[in-house]
Amino acid sequence: MRHTASAMSAAIGTLFVSLGAASPAAFAADPYSTVSKENVEPQLQGSQYWTPERFKAAKPMTLPLARSAAVSEMSVQPDLRSVPQSSNAHPPSAQVNVAPSLLYVPDAAMLSSANAYGIEPQASGTFNTPYTSTRVFPMFSGTSAAYSADRSYPYRAVGKLFFSINGAPYVCSASVIQRRVVATAGHCVHSGTSAGFHSNFVFVPAFRDGAAPFKQWNWRYVIVTGAWAGGGGGVPNAADYAMIEFGDQPMSTGAPASKLGNVTGWLGWQTLSLNGNHTSKLGYPCNLDNCQKMHNVASTAYRAVSPNNVEYGSDARGGSSGGPWVQNFEELSVGGGTGNNTAQNRVVGITSYGYVSTDPKVQGSSILDSRWVGLWNAICARAGNCN
């Protein structure tokens, strides 16, 4: 269900702040504010910045790390401004056959089979919270590539987000949640300090081994929560998430321009649903397969922590930031869809942080609440993004 920006703004008091209109302190003072940036400078177009050398050199965005002693458990108190909101997933509507373009040629080390499958069934760390971690499978190449899981919906709605910080190339994970809208972590788009926004955002859905099977997409607009923008970059953060609008492009010579979500399909989302749930955490952690292949960590909620976060078992590290935590990640079976929370393929969290020590083997996400809905309403108010 879509909610209009005006109606929700009136209901929750969301304050929209354009770039440069307020300081990080102002965002921190009103954590329900938002801060945004428009791509109006030609030199910021990803097509002018990104070269094969920069794609190849992109480093994983450092996963924000918390110290165990600084994290406190909490009883989940839903944001008093929030009521449960949601948006449905949708399969691709544009049937395209695109020959994968090669962003760069991976080195042999990038494709090393040292972590051949990365499977750790029923693994758990020192927090004793189980998870199953696996490369997305099956994966095929050549003429059989169309049958690969990572190039099929709903996996293909997930990809790599490339960007730059002070001219240096970095990468996070992200997912398509509407026709032109991609969701990721706040720290993947903004420093959380006065340094402000990162630059040159390019999204590559279903990335694998240096290839872009559904092309690369250039950004037009980015918006992040005031809670992250004014939070100083520390974690856990109450709302470490962001949304980016991407421009349209033709998928073949002479074809009309297509919207990103029509090509990949998109995931739905659901607020106030992170605690007491089970999710598939998708993305490109660089400690597994050198972030060259999509990965899936499945686990159940471990604990809620202050200020507005829930932790799940996971062995993923840098590069997984911004990846979606999806409830009921599935193709519904005949006779399925029973229970008290049956909506499928909905994002309920976004990879935000891990721990300084790798021993706990958990990751945390901010709970999607009215701040998420505020981002959604602002970006959907821009013509053509969500219709």
C-alpha cells in the first residue's frame, strides 16, 4: 500500500530538509527529519566517474562496528509515531534478454575457491545464535545463465551499490523496492557527520564476478534519515537506512527507456516487523567469495537492543552493509501462506552493523518505522518513481 507524502507528514510530523538547509546537529535534534541530495552536477554522473579500474578497485564499505560493552538490550517499544505500514513485492514486468556487460575482469584471487561454497549449516558464534550461511545457488554461466538463481526474481532485485568517498571507490549492498527506488544503509550514502553525502552512486543488480547482467544504473536523487545524518556515524543507530532514485535507460539499442524495477522486479517492505521474525539477509560480504557472488544468511531474531535495533545471527562482514533482510523470502507453495505474518518477499531490515570482535557472529539492523515511511513518501512523491 502506498501512502501519500502529505498525509503521512501530517500524521507523523516528518520534517523534510534539503541538502545544506540544516547542520548535523539539527538533524540529531529532530531524528524524524530527512536530508537529501539531487544529482544536478554532470560531473557526478556515475558513467563519467566509473572505469573498469575503479570498479575493480572498489573496497567494501567498512561495516560499522559496535563494542559489546556499549550495547544494551531493550524491550521493543514501537515508535509511538508509527503504525504498521507495508508495500508489496512485484515481479519484473519488462521481459529483457541482456547480454551481461563486464564491469571488469576479476583477478584469479577474486575467484579463488578457497571459500568454495561458504556454507556453515547451524553455525553460531559466542552469542550462540544459529544461522545458515550460503552462496546463492544454483549459479550457471554461458548459455545456461538465465537459469541461475541470482538472475531470477526475487534474487535479481538485489545487487551491488558502487559509490565514491573523497574520490576513492567503495561498494555496499542494496535492493530494489519500487520502480526507480533502491534501499540501502544510511552509512552507504552519508557519513553521518558534517562530511555529508558520498558521491557517484551506481547500482548493479544481480552482480556476479565483475559482470552486470542487467546493466548499471546511474543515480538521480538520494535521501537519508536525520537520525543517521546527525548521529555521528556510531552504531547501533535508530534509523541507519536510506533510499536512492535511479534514472531510466533502454535495455537494447533502439528500445524505449525502461525503469529499473520493471526490469528486476522489486521487493516489498514492512515496518515494525524485525523483532520476533526470521529473515534471509542478502548481499555481497567480502569475507565470503571475496564479494564477487551474492550471499544469503538465514536466521531468526536474537535480541532487541537500544536504541531501535534487532540483532540476528550472521557471519557476513564488510560489503554486506545495506543488504535487505527479507521475511518470507519465497515462491509461495500450493497450500502455503498460512500463519500470522504471511506477506512474502518484504524487507523488514537493512544490514547496519556488526561487532568489533568477529566472535559473536551477529549483525544488527534498525527497525523500520515512521522514519522509513518518511523516506518512502518523500521519494515516491517524485514523479514516476512509484507508479
